Amino acid sequence: MNLNVFYGILIPFIGTSAGAACVFFMKKDLNQWVQRCLTGFAAGVMVAASVWSLLIPALEQSEGMGKLSFVPAAVGFWAGVLFLFLLDHIIPHLHQQTDKAEGPKSRLQKTTMLILAVTLHNIPEGMAVGVVYAGYLTGNVQITLMGALALSLGIAIQNFPEGAIISMPLRSEGMGKTKAFIGGVLSGIVEPIGAVITILAAGLIVPALPYLLSFAAGAMLYVVVEELIPEMSAGEHSNIGTIFFAVGFTLMMILDVALG
């Protein structure tokens, strides 16, 4: 694995860790307004990344199928949605703004289930980075190093607020600052692990690359619709989450087009 790829798969994890470190500098829990801004921003980045970095390349790589070129993207997209749907139902977890856990009944602590909720939606992000870098390493002409870097940077940018969104509530639940920081970091560790596993299987991945790109897109969009959009809209009506969704979407679109 060359250094460019190594740094590329670490960038999103660094974003999560930097965000989690906010617990050392901020005295209070994030207020609802700030959480809406950050969640909306993260959702916008994920939607743009799903379209420009994953679905469009998947469709382009299937052009040889003619009128059926949509099939790999559609099949992979639905596989990603159903995969996250399954995880959502077999892993106990707890979303922000609620005290009711999802998944099977569990005796896990509230703080543990908060970490699991964020870890769940970091899985497709790690896969997305791994699939794109695997495509680059195997010489796919439609995936450039700068395009892969754009995806890593975009996910790192949206991981920063996610790191803060997990570490600050852990702190408010009574955890010490160091433990809350570690909890935030651990929620993002699945990203580089998932990316490395994907890259190591690059030889098997290449024939199925369009399916895997769209798989990651489907999984990411499931997270956006099932978790992030409800969280940015919770409580008293406000448009601030929508505005920051647009900001995140625009930033990721610019990154992908400018660098890709």
C-alpha cells in the first residue's frame, strides 16, 4: 500500500478524532441549534459524496452495458440500503434526541449505544473510501488519486462535527473528558479498518466495482434519511439544518469536481 493511499484512508479517521477532541475545549454540551447545524452539514456532504463520488462513477463504469447500464448501480444501491437496514435491526443503538433504543433489547449502557449508533453509519463511509482507493490502485481510469482524495477530505470534514456530536453527549452523560474523547475516536475506528479490508480484497473487487460503489452510496443515503435528517429536524421547527445541509452538499460537490 503506497503512502498516498495510507494517508487517504486515515484522513476521515483524523477528522473524527479532531472533532471528538472538542470535549477538552468546550465546557457545555452542544446546544440543539449547533447540533442541527452540524448534523445538516454532515448529511449534505454524505448525499453529495454518494452522488458525485459513488453513483456517477458506478454508472460511467457500466456504460458498456448500453441501456442496461443502470443495473449495477440500482442493484448495488439497494444492496447497500438493505445491508444498513439489517444492521439497524440487529445491533442495539441509541440516536441523539431520544431515550428509546433501537434494535434488539439490550442491557448495554446508554453511552455505549450512543457510540454504536455513530459507528453504524461510519461503516459505509469506510467502505466508500476503501472502494474508491481500491479502484485507483487497480488502475481504473475513471478513478483518480485526486478524486479519491476529494472523497476522503469530504468525509473527514463531515466527520469533524460527528466526532463532537458523540463526545459532547458522552461527557454530559457523566463520562470523564478522556473517556468521552476515546468513545468519539472509537466510533470512527471502523472507517480505516473497513477501508483497509476493502483495499486488501481489491483483486476480487474490480469486476464488481460498479456494484460496490453504489452499495456504499445506498448505505450512506440510508443513514442520511433514517438518522441524520430526523435529527436535524427534531424539536421546534427551524430551517437552519436545511441551510447547513445545502452548505455541506455544495462543499462536497466543489471538492469532487475541483479535485476529481
